[in-house]
Amino acid sequence: MGAIVNLLPLVILFVFVGAFAFVGYQMYLWTNDLANQGKKTMEKKNVMFTKDGMKVGVKEMSEEEYADRTQ
């Protein structure tokens, strides 16, 4: 009986550490998912993030469309 009472604080500690680890891991997964969704959204708008920084792509435009817009 005495040994179980002595181990009770250790068990409680493991439960709390496990709960905090689970919450931390879920936050890590959520932030990575959010970053990937943001990256996909920006790539749809022709903005790409690379190691060198942010690159903005230009949508291709035909000469006829360019002439129409510049007149």
C-alpha cells in the first residue's frame, strides 16, 4: 500500500506531461497544415516562397490581349 502511494505523484506527473505533449503535437500539426494551405493559396496567386525569398510570377498574356489593355 505504501509503494502505491509513493508512486502516485509520478503517475500524475506522467499524465500531465503526456497531456501537454499531445496538445503540443496537435498544435504543431495544425500550424504546419495552416502554413501549407497558405502556401497553396499564394501559389494560386502566382506568389512562390523559395529559399532566396518571395518570387512573384507573371501570368502569360497574349500580344493581342496586351495591345487591348494598353490602348
